Amino acid sequence: MPKKIVVDQNSGFCFGVINAIRTAEKYLMEHQTLYCLGDIVHNSEEVQRLSGMGLKIIDYDQFKSLQDTTVLIRAHGEPPETYRIAEKNNIRLIDATCPVVLKLQKRILGEYQENKSEKQILIYGKKGHAEVVGLLGQTNNTGIVISTPEDVDCIDFNRPSILYSQTTQSLEQYQQLISTIQERYQSAGHADWFEYKDTICGKVSSRAKQIADFASSFDVILFVSGEKSSNGLYLYNICKDFNPRSFFLTNVEQLRLIDLSQAESIGICGATSTPMWLMQQLADECAKL
């Protein structure tokens, strides 16, 4: 058995996810079923737990076919079209959009309404990600999603633009993107036509240093996350940078695939979408080795 097994207390659900899950649990205490538009959190173990309580995950096609029922909007938020469909189909929405995401949606909507034809709205984030879909919807899907450095070529540098970021993106990569776009505008002779906003969640940006310090303190790091979690992949890569003996796990069963025989200390951490109960479960299994 390793001499030291520690679960990172800075890991685990962020406020937005905690609120969405508690909202679902509260409703399910009084009702047998609650529909949720998309995975309530990007963690299959937690989704499975809530499914056992009566949460039913639906996609957009299923949502459009519903009538006279109740649907939960998860922390990632939704585009305006979702609310229009709900009103048309008499669907009651329980809106658990994260306050940080909701604030960003309103900022982008305000910018779009004020400068519809003049300014390009750029969104740094993962294409197709639930939050990005909601943010893009605030621009009537006219915004430009920047996921890779190559996507910068989609910008018209002879027109002004404003850049926002998905709340769970890497602060370092966002800063690199800002510098790249600034250089392109300067080359085009329009240095003052570009502005950007700091819209990355403070909990996400502070986690980078926290998890780097944590990863450096153990022989082995077990990073627990859902494969769909952008935040999880970002934080795991930081762990790998600071501790090459870092392993990505989605469930406790995968522990048997890792050789921990030489590890005297094990650190267990995860994403803002990883439940603390799952990390503790992993710690309990490590203690049996």
C-alpha cells in the first residue's frame, strides 16, 4: 500500500455544476422523472448516478418533440432558440445556467445588438461544445468560433472585431491567441480595430497553478475526468507537464491497468466536472493495494 494517498480538495465540481446537480436532485425528490437537455455534466459516472434517480438525458431532436413537460437547462447554458421552442411547446424550463456563463451570454448579446453589421464577434472555444453553442446563439450564429490557431484565418482583418472566451478555456492559450490576432491586425494597419474581453472563469484560471503544485508533490497522479470535459483535458495536460507519471481515468475500474507497485505517494485530482465521491472512491481502492 502506498504510504501517502491524497485527494485534492481544490478539485471537484465548480459552483455552476453543483447548482445544476442540486437543482436536479431537489426536483427528483418530488417527481419521478426530469428531462435534461444534454449531459448535465461531462462525467458519465455522475450522469449514471442521476439517471438512477430519474434524470433522462435528451438531445435537441427529442427536445423539439416534447410537449407540456419540464426540462432542465444545465450549467453550460442554451441559445435563444431553445427558449423559443420551449415557449412554443409549453415546456417549463428549470434554468440552471451558471451565473458566469449567463453573464457572458448577456455581454455577447448586448455587443451583437449594438454592432450587428460593424463588428465581428469572435468566440474562443471548442466548436460544438454546449457552452459555445449557447454563446454563438447570442449572435444569431453569425459569430466566428476560434478553436485552433488556423481558425484565425477566418477573421476579416479589414473589419473591427471583439474577442470573448468560453469560460473553461486555458488562460495561457487565450493570451497566445490574443497576441496572434493583435499581430495580424497590426500587419493589416488596423491595430486599434481589435479588442478582447477576459471572460475565463476565475475558478478555472486559478486551478492551473493549484493543480501544477499538486501534481509536483506526488510520485503518481491519478486524474479523474469525463472524456468529454474540455476543462478535464486542459487540467490533465498540466498534470502531465509537471508530473510525467500522471494517468487519466474515467472510472475506478481502470485503476487495475496502472502499475502502482513502486509509488510511495499518490495524488488524486480531477476536473470541475468530476464528482468528489468518485475521487474518494478511487482513493479507497488505492488504499487496498
